[in-house]
Amino acid sequence: MSSIDRIRNVAIIAHIDHGKTTLIDSIFRATRLFRANARVTERVMDNNELERERGITIRAKHCSVEWNDYTINIVDTPGHADFSGEVERILSMVDSVLLIVDANEGPMPQTRYVLMRSLRLGLCPIVIINKIDRPSADPVNALHKTFDLFVELGATDKQCDFAVLYGSGLDGWIVRDLETDAHEGMTALFETIVEKVPPPPGNPDAPFLMQISTVGWHHHIGRTGTGRVLQGTLKKGQDINRITTRKEHPDDDHFEVTGTTLEHINYVWSIHGLDMLAVDEVSAGDIVTIAGPKTLDIGDTIAAPELENAALHPLEIEEPTVSMLFLVNSSPFAGRDGKASTIRQIRTRLDRELRTNVALRVDDIGRRDGVKVSGRGELHLAILIEEMRREGMELCVSPPEVITRLNEQGRLLEPMEELIIDVPIDHQGIVIEKVSQRKGEISHMYNEGRGMVRLEFRIPTRGLIGYRGEFLTDTRGLGIMSSRFVGYDLWTGDIVSRSRGSMISMDTGDATSYSLENLQERGLLFISPMDPVYAGMIIGEHSRPKDLPCNPTKRKALTNHRAVGRDHSTALDVPRRLTLDTALEWIAPDELLEVTPKSVRPRKALIDAEDRKREERRRVAAS
């Protein structure tokens, strides 16, 4: 247990893919956390399989390193906007932040968000201009934009006087001066952290007090809670008060205490390097994990028994903005690839997810075959679906829909996003046209030089659903698009997000090359010859707005006659294989996505063609 004046608690914050996790790898190497002959993978903090595959941080994690008798606790935070709620709560555990800014891209939407939260808490960030080694890097311009962002967000004079470091997290060097300092080592970073980051406040001799910032689950122990010890000392086996609070309104500072219970602490852990070690005692300034109380929630105050009125201000938990239906797989192929999950099994799996994923909501909608699941965005829900399918589950999911609300005047509100696009000048016209069709309003346009232009829009969240793939096609893969949730505003009207219909199989069997050769002239196929299909399954995108029923299983008739000349060979285009993410963006409101451990199949919600016709007649009559 380190003396409190030798502890430094910092979080690393940045936009996605600006190099947070890679920088931590270099910190580990510089502090010799691993022995010389140890085999260490890249992005060691991304220990989840999905994090490694997608190259993003999904859940916040913390570690600690030792440097010159100082203990530096570092928290790696997600950079994607769908997981921004992790960042909000983590900032309550630290005394400063390392703000990573890409030397080429400069501040991006998530940079603004995480910096705003840090400044509101009174933290004084340390700015690191990263990726200096890139050919297109412009550190001076990136620094100027970062300073302008500080001023725009209302930073104090002290916060604007931030320390600046330059470096390459990938190459493992950080310096104060690019011109004079040798581009090697991380000493400048450690010296700046020790100098600029204050030690944690708190008196080790006062009664114990901490607040739960993140929660976890252990199969044998139950719920665990992580937070920073604000004051006092906690010993394993000690009794504490768990104080719960509630806010009447999210924008109101007033809160009320909803309960105080006497609990027993059975386990205490502290992070040493990457390992969570059981300890007997922790003190003020330490970031620790505890277990023992049957229930631990975000924002709970854990206090010594003599502190009965020590309730701390509750932490904000982000509200969901997007919802989907999770349904039992009712297709003819149910159970082929995995275990056909019942609604009880789906509910059990979602209940297990709710133990740790506090930004998730599960609501009963009165259907016997499914529930409504809400999250922070498409990616937030797609990660959950991917985890479920890798566990062997099968299910059907509906297209993402935004969550609306009514204001005090009874007018409909919808979630809005700040959208920033970097695109070659030659493609800016088509991008502005497509975003405008999705109710996006351009607010700023900057010529970035080097043939690139930056466009800033305010757009409804539903306008972004299904646009990313279209954007990459329009910009030939050269554009960069990022967004963040900024709040609710008035409903902007109907949006036509998909202008083409679906090609729907009328029969069940294996697709044939003879049939697909003719069908590929009518649209873009999603399947190859010999792929199994069923009636009601979507096999491609029609080139026209209306749906096209077709038979991909049709075979060539065999006769005793031969055509004059040779039979021509079948020439098929390469099909477009839908991934989980692209399929969720593509499917229409009357369609579902069948997700199994091996396949992702779009289908109509009503498989039977006659049922679809009756539903269409009913809808026309109702309108």
C-alpha cells in the first residue's frame, strides 16, 4: 500500500483509434512490467476477443505501474461514442486525464465529449499529440485546434494552461519538445504525470468512504464494485454502510437517500500491473474492487458505520437512444447452426448482461416470443448480439429504432447527433446531398488542405442508421465518419433510408448457379450456389424500390436436345456477404435478421407470402 502522496490516478481519454491502448503498451514496456523474455501481444489491455477483432476498447479497464517509487494508476477508456457512459463514471475515480489527440485528424467528436466531462469536473488535462510518425501529421495545427476546443468548452485559465507532450505510442516515445529532445523513451510522460497530476485528496485517518464507479460480476462471489477510496482505510471483513441515492430528474442537482443498509466486506482486491490481487487493507487514494454486499449499483456510497449521512452525489447513467426486439428464432432453419434458444433462455442471458452492462435496458412488451432491448447505439447492441451468437445462441432481431420522447408541450422529440466527416474534395457533393436527404443540417465546413474537407452536421440518430456502408461506397472508402449523441430535439420528419427493395425467396432448398445467373441481373445477391435458402428469406437487394419474389432454387430443365454450339459456362458475380453490422443497417422495418453461430440471414418478419399480402392490404386500408 503506497503513501497517498506517492499515488497518481489518471485516465486516458480520446476519440476512437487515436492510440490510447497502444500508448499503454509502450508504458508497460517502459516500466518493465513484463519480463524481458515474456511474449506479450499488442494492445494487451484489450483482453476481450471482440475488442481485438474490432480494434476498439469496449469496456473501461485499469492497471497500475511503478516508476521511481510512484504508483501510477491508469484507466483505459472506450473511444467509441456508444460506450461513452463508461468514460463518464471513470472520471470520478481520477485526478487528471491524458487527452490523446491524433496529429493528423486533430480533435474529433468524442474528443469534445470526453474533454467537456473532464473540464466540468475541474480536472486539468495533459495533452498528448500522438502519431507524430505519420507522414501527414501536423502537430502544430492539431495543438491549435485542441486549444480552441478548450476555450470553446469554457475551460478556466488554469485548465487552458495545459502541459503538452508529443510522441508516437506505437514507437514508444514521448517528448516535451519535438525539435530538441531525442525521440526515445517515456521519461517525459512519467515526469509530467508526477509533476502535473495532484496526489489523491483524502485523509487516511478519517472514517472510510468510497463510491462505486463500475460494477462487475463473479460467478462464485456475485456482484463486485470498483471505485476510489476517498478517505480512511478499509480492511477485509469490515462492516460498512451501503447508502443508495436517487435523482428525481436527470438535470436536477437535488437527490434523495433511498436506503441505508449495514453490509459486510468479504473480499478486497487491488490492481498491481494487470493482475487483480486480493489484499487485506486499502487506504485513501487506492482504486480498489470490493465484494460482499448482495447488491452493489453504480453511484452507491460505501461508508464506515459511523458515517450515516455521508451520501455522495449519484453518478449519471446514460440513457439509451436505440432499441431493438430480441425474438425467438422462428425460421425453418432454427436449430441447424446452434441451440434453438427459447424466450426463457434469451431472458436469462439478458439478465446476466444487465449485471455489468448498466447502459442496457430490457423491457417486456407483452410478446411471448421476445423482449425489447435498448442501448446507446447500434454498435452497443451489435456487440451484445455477437457475444450471444458466439455462445451458441440463435435468435432473430428487428432493425434498430430510435427511442423518442415527448416534451412538456406534448411535441415529439428524437435523439440528435453531431456528425463530423473528413472526405476528399471530389466527393463532398454526394456526401452533402445524401446527409441532407437524411435530415442532416450542415453547420461548418473547413478545407483541411491536402485535398480533404471537413464537414460538420447536426443530424437525427435515425438518419445515420444504414448510412455508413453507403458513405464508404460514395467516397470509395476514403472518407472518415464519426458522430456523438448531443441530446434530444424536435422530430424532423420522415426519412427514406433505403431506396431499394429486397429479393425474397419463394421456395426452400439449395440455391443453383442456373437461377442465380438470371437473378443477378435484377439486383445484388447475398448468396452463392449451394447455399441453403427458405421461403421468406432475403437473398439479395433488388435494383428497384419494390420487393421481388424469386426462386433461387430453380434448376435447368434436362432434355435430349442440345443447342447449336457449346453450352455457355455460368458466370456469377461475387456476392455481397452481409456481416452482422451491415445487415442490421440494411434490413427494413418489416424485416428481421436471423442470427446464428454460423450465419446471418435477413428475412421477412412474416415468412408466408399470403400473410405478407394480407398485412399489406390491411396497412393500405388503414391509411
